[in-house]
Amino acid sequence: MSVATALHSPARATILSWGWRRAAIALVAGASSALAMAPFNAWPVLFITFPVLVWLIDGTGPGRRGVVSAAIAGWWFGLGYFVAGLYWIGNAFLVDAETFAWLLPLAILGLPALLALFMAAGCALARLIWTKDWSRLLSLAVALTVSEWLRGHILSGFPWNLFGYALAEPLAMAQAASLIGIWGVSFLAIAIFASPATLIDDRARTKRPWLPFALSLVLLAASGGYGAWRLDRHPTQFVSGVKLRLMQPNLQQDVKFNYSAKDDVLARYMALSDRATGPQTSGVRDATILIWPESAFPFFLTREPAELAKIANFLPPQTTLITGAVRAPNLSPAVRPTKAYNSIYVINHDGDILSIYDKLHLVPFGEYLPFQSTLEKLGFQQLTKVQGGFIPGARRRTMAIPGAPRVLPLICYEVAFSDAIVPTGERPGWIVNLTNDGWFGNSTGPYQHLQMARLRAIEEGLPIVRSANTGISGVIDPVGRELGHLALGQEAVLDSALPVALPPTVFSHWRHMPLAIMVVLSALVVLVRRRREA
């Protein structure tokens, strides 16, 4: 039995489906697609689910009705994908269940329903430029790439679990991001994984129905070959004289934000940071850079001089601390702050604050509310419960670190954004990503977050050092190798050297120009094919 014959019956049933049966097929296909993301990385499943999406669009009627039908199928596919892939966001609403548990359905179903609108728009656009032959694969790739790009930018953007992350494992596959970025890899992933759909095509429509799938396998092999060559060409090298120590306290959220526990929290941090990890280590004295995670303290650091003095006394002369902390605006100590910054401090042995970075890209509903003052008057508050919400920083910038290359600071999900994270003219030697994934418990979320950080390292050719409150902390070299990590839920420290950065990558130089060329050329091919069909 041929592959085309084996596929024909379920494909035909998908194409001819209607009503709730059609919605159920799309929902299951979308939910199954989430298995391609971390920590499962079962990307071959997309060779089944994306053809299903193609066949669903094939089964839409003509004209406006067909566009609406494609949008509905896309919405159900997106709902399944985002519910299965982002269910862990609901954990954040259970940290303070008494206050926020009633919002759990909105987190688990409401947000995915909104994000699915982008998938619906992508499928509607695909239907508008749909063709009857192999080029409809390009129609889908163009349309979904555009809709995914919009998802990553509209209303502050949420580019989580882009389809290109399916090709983040094995590591050799991910190296294509150094050329075309995650958006370009997403374009290729959509076209490649949708390619088996043509296996059932009539030869009058597609002369060689097997050819798109065969070419997709060749493209995958070529991408893996390029990646293997790049990995072999760039063995990990290290910056001389820099010794990192990452502290992962695994502090529960009810303690982390409890002011009365401030002395215990700081004592725990210092004891853990000075823990010997073997017979050849002597604690924090071995480190030149000590790194603590996001919003490390249940207090404003600069308003607690006694606590800052404890940190200064704890740090050896040669050790610099990089730590997250909530920062009050520059007000008189007698004035109670009503807003705050989510910041990173660089502190030396004398207690001097050498540099401060304020988080630029805040999390909506987590760190601020849209229409903050109005919603607060109605009794709403964001998850962090900071009255007035957090204040965004002024700009992205690098920070000077004594005895080390300049570093680019990124807080929490700022690392998810591929677009111009490196300031123009300020290329750093490394990236530090401080985060608190404790909001999301033992779920798939922290693994997905780590996967995105690895892709930023590959895109930029820069090592990433990641310190997370509950994990996953680690050191990633500029081609995405994990040189060491601390497991989710582990209380520990990690010692590592600092990898050397690579020269600027093709992506870091040209940004989205290769993607734009791919999308425009593919769209032209589709339009030419449609004109011939007319």
C-alpha cells in the first residue's frame, strides 16, 4: 500500500468534515502540535497535524464563506495549541488562590482563545491566497508567519511557542536561527511540516505529489548538516579570569514576597551562595561574579541600608554581585512608593551600586494592568500586587562588569523577544537573564522559557547566563550548548567559566531581511500560481 493510499481515507474525511466534527479535528490537531515544544520536543508530530490543517482549509467553500470557514478551523486549531502549550500560566493564579483563583478559567481558556484569533487570521489570509497545487504550502507558510509575527508584536506581543521552536532540538537543527532568526525558522517549519499534505493530491493538480515532502526532508537534512558544521567549527572557549557562580534558592512565592521574612531570605541566599560544591571549591571566594535571580528580595534594596551592608560584608573583595531587585523610584525615604521598577543591580564588595537596569518589557496583568488606575479603582490588581504597577525602563542598554566583558541584562520573558534585543552599537560579550519561574510550578513553562533563551544565544552568537529562582538556571554557550544547569525545583549553586562570544551572526547583522525576502518571494510564487489557475 502506498503512503498516498494510506493517507487518502483520513485526509478525505478531514476535507469533507463539517460542524462540530470539523472543530474537534482542528482542536485535537492543535493540541497535539504542542508536543513539538519543550520539554517533549516531539516535532515529528507536526508532519501529521500540519497536513490536517492544510486539508481543513482545502475543505472550505468558495468566496467569503470559505475564508470564514478557514478562520474558524484556524481558531479551533489555535485554541487546542495554546491551551495545551500554555496551561501552566494558570499556576500563577494559584500562588495567591484566595485573591486570584477565580481568574483561573480566564488564564487557561481566555488567553488561549484570544491568541487563537491570530491563528484564525493566519488561516483566513491563507485561504485568501490559497491555490490547488503544491504552492498552497507556501500560502500557509506566508500567512501563518505573518500572523505569528503579529502575535509577537501587537499589544506588547507574546511570541511564546512560535512554530520555529519545534526545530530547536536537536541542537544542530537550531543553528539555522543564526542565519534567519526564529521567525525565519518558523516559516521553514510551517512549510516543511505541512508538506505531507500533497501526498494525496491528484496528479492533475500536483504532477509529483511526493516531491514537496521529499524536498522538505532534504531541507531538514541540509539544515542539520549546516548545524553540525557550525557546532564543529565553534568549540566552546572561555573568557580568561572570569568565574561565575549562579545561586538558585528555590524559594517559594509566599516567602519570596513576605517582608517579615527578609532576614531569613537574605541569610539563606548568603549561606547557599557560599556553599562548597566539592573538595576543590571554597564557596563564594572562588567566584568573580555571583548571580542571584529576578526580584530576589522582599524589600526595596536601596531603602534597607542594613541589608545592603550585609551583602557588602558578605562579598569577597574580588567578587561582584549581579542581582534582581524591586527598585523604588527616586523619592524621599519618608515617601511611601506607589510604583516600582523591576531591576537588576550590579554591586561590589564596598556596597557600591555600580549599575542599574530597569526592565523594559513588562508582563501585562503580571506586572501592570492596562488602564491601571481605572482597573485598580474597580478592585483589580496584577499578580505581583504592586500598587500602581511596575514602571517600564527607559531603554535597552549594556552594563559594565568589573573584570568581565560588558553584559546585556534581560529580565524574565524579555528573552522571548527576538527583535533587536542588542542595542545598536553596544554589542555585549554575554547576556544575563534573571527570572522567577516559580510562578509556574513544576510545569512545561520553565522548559519552554529555557528553550527560548537558547535560541537567543544562537541568533546573536552570544553566551547566555540564566539565573532562575526555582530553575532552570544554567550557562549556555553562543551556539546553544548547555555547559551546566540546575534542575527545576533544585536548591543549589552552579559554578562555571564564562564562554567567549562569537563574531556577529548573519541574523544579528541583517535581522529580518532574510525573512522578508523569503516571505515576499513565496507570496509572489503563490500569486503567479493563482493567476494561472484563474
